[in-house]
Amino acid sequence: MHGKFLIPLCLLVSTAALAQVQPRFESTPSAPSAQSHGALDSNETLFTVLAAVNVGGYDAEIENPSGSPVRKAVRDHLQSLKLPIIEEIRQFVHAHHQTDPGAELGQYISYALVVEGPPDFGWHYRNIVPPDVEGIQDFTPLLVRFYREANIAELWKQVEPQYDQAIEQLSRPLANAILQVNSYLRNDTGGYLGRRFQIYVDLLGAPNQVQTRSYLDDYYVVVTPASEPPVKRIRFAYMHYLLDTLPLKYSDKVKEKHALGDYALGSPVLEEQFKTDFMLMTSECLIKAVESRLDRNPGEAIEAMREGYVLTPAMAELLASYEAQEESMRLYFPTLIDGIDLKREEARLDHIDFLKTRSDLTIRHVEREVAPALTGVDKTLDDAEKLYLARDVAHAREAFLRALRETDVKSKHARAYYGLARISLLEKDPEKADELFKAALEQDPDAETKSWSLLYLGRLADSQGWRDEAIESYKAALAVPGVSDTVRQAAEQGLKSAFTNTKK
């Protein structure tokens, strides 16, 4: 869209006391349409899909005054055309009606996010069809005809200024919220491990909706009209984008607290996914704990516990120590988890008074990350990494070695050697680890594997007192394009002082 509607850079540049605050705003993100720019935008593909279903009979909360007048204007215009394709779309919408209003809108939002833009609306992600899209895959031929016959390209030009106005109204409060989160979490200004965060404003859906999706490295938030900007709910989604990967990355530490998750089983209002997935529970509790600190409201943490998010009060209390030091949350997270005292929390949770109804009745519809099923060497490497994280060293080594036999692709070999090198570190064999990290660097590694290998080589050199060699490795790690915040901070620390512990 238009550059002036990017979240203004000036709103995301903090003072010296609030360093590292700007999220990654891409000029050409990996989004469903090449027309998408920035972190806050409108989207022609989304508009086309929802214009079609609106004229086809989607009328949830059509009379709600919080909705946009654009919705009715678009419906009236399209109905006046009396096109045969509209009747076909009406039959399709009726056949795929969902009784849950959030799911009714959600299936079409998901569809719009995983297809390319007009005029062909082909699939954007290879091998990804979200579960709620599986039943409406055959919508594409109708949409192609609708876009052409209803001259949606011209209609989009006419209504786009209304979208721009809605974006402008949301821009400043949203920028302030993102600034607040980035400042608190000490988030790197260059993005998060290549992932992208994109917000789309949609004026054709039922009001008061904040729907989120995560597909591979793309995290989307779709916002419909509301009487008040849903800034807190978007802030919550943004924290999911930043924090969801941490429990998986440090799964060995998180599993040590798994017993506390059993207390959540008694909650009558907690969603089943949080009762069965402790990693998901941990990230949700962390986000709610951060919210309570940002809002300066300890009562929020207690209420979250009563809903079933049982780790929230402990995390909220431990965040006081996090605030008193300088590491980012990405680096501090293991310390936070270590600080959870099982006996103390068991005593706190033994007599928990669960809520009987949810405190927030307008819960957003969230679809977790959907990824294609891994096959071949990719699955072998993924299995090996999981075994390594679980510290099943014997089977992890076997899987990494198997990956070397399954392919001749150098970048895959690099990942396998990198995994084997870390196993050598666990087995206290620094010479073998050094050899294997160097082998990984000789195999055309991806940026993440290369930067981490260089960082480890620097630490290994430091452990032997080879300071010049260590500094050379740290500098090389920092020079890798797209180096992650975690590696960058560790390498910069390595340049300041020698690292003396090689155990990750």
C-alpha cells in the first residue's frame, strides 16, 4: 500500500533508556499479496474474498453500529450488478455456513491469507492448506470469475481511501503498544529469526474481531471495525509472535515444571489445548504475566490463574528480577523458568478457586502455526533436533548421522554436523566439537547454522585461552547476514569478555 501508512518510524524510536524497540517492518513481506507493505496495512485479496462472501449472504452483525459503512455500501453496489456469479457464490456460502460466527468469518480469512492476490488467486504456501480451508478449496474458480466480472479492481480503488483512514486511526495507539512491548522484552530492532508480523485492517467483517494466524514464518492479525481500537488484543497477539518459540527452544527446562500443568485440568473454562500442551500453556502464562506487569495490575495474574493459566502468578513475580537486569527476554527466559519453585507453586495452587465463566467473552479465534508435513532428510533432521533437545543423545546422534547418508545437499549436511557438534559438547569432548563445527561451516550452511557454529567456535577458543581466535570467530558470527538477536548479543558479550563455559 502506501508508505505513509507504515507504522511511523519516529513512533518506534525510543530514547536512550528504551533501546531496541522497533519490530521488523518489511517493504516486501512474505504475505499473500505482493501489494502488502509494512506491519499495518489493508489487503486487496482479503477485500475481494470478503466482498464476495458478503454479497453471497454473510451478514453476521450487519446492523451493528460498530461496523463500517463500507460493508453495506459494497454489498449494495455488488447486488445492484445482478451478476450470475453472485448467485453461485450465494449457494457456496450457504453450503459452507458455520454456526459459530467467528469460525464462519475465520474460514474465509484463513483462505485469503494462504492464496496469492488477483487475478489468479493461486496457493501462496506450498503444501499448506489450513484445516478450516480444506472444505472451501473449490472457492477459487468462483473468486477468479467474481474478481473479473464484478470489476473488483476498480471497486478496490474506490474504497481504499476508507481503509487508509481506518489504518491511520489505528496507527498511533498500535505503535505505542508495540513500543511498550519491545521496550519491555528488549526486542531486537532487526526482526526475529526471519519471522514476520503483519496486521491487516478489514472493514467487511463483523465488528470487534481480532483473528490471528501463523503460517510458517508469517504471523498475521486481521482486525475488523470496533468502537475502540483493540490495541490490547493486538498487543497480546504481538507478544505471541515474539514469545511462542521460547518454551520449545528451552523445552528441557520447561519440562522440569510440567507437574504444575496438572493443576489446570480442574479448570472448567480453560481451553483443552492448554490442558494438553504444556509448552503452549507456558507461553500463554508468560504473556499474561507480562501483561500484568505492563498494566501494573497484579490482579490480572491472579485472575489468569483462576482461569487455569496456573504459572502466571509465579512468572509475574519473577519478572521483577528480569526487570532489574539487562538481558532480553530471549536470553533471560531459562533463568525465569529456573526460578519457578515447584513446592511454593504447589502450595499456591492446592486450593485454587477456578472461575466458572471466562472473564473475557470476546476471545479471538486463534489458529496455531500450520506447517507442511516434513519428509525425507528434513524430517530426519527435525527428529534429530527434538531428540537433542530432549537430551536423548544416543538417538539424536544416530538421526544426525542418518541425515548425512540420506542426502548430498551441503546445507543439510551443515545442519547435521552442527547437531553432532553440540552432542560432542554435551559429552565434554571440545576437540571433537571444534572439528564438527568447522565441518558445518565448510558445507554451505544457512545463516542460523553458520552464526551459531561461529559463536560456539569462539566460546571453544575462549575455553582454551585462545583469545585472538575467539575474537575472530565472534566477529565472523556478527558479520553473518540476518544474524539472530540471541547470537548477536552473545557474540558482542564474547568480544567484551572471554567466555569460560562451553555448556549450552
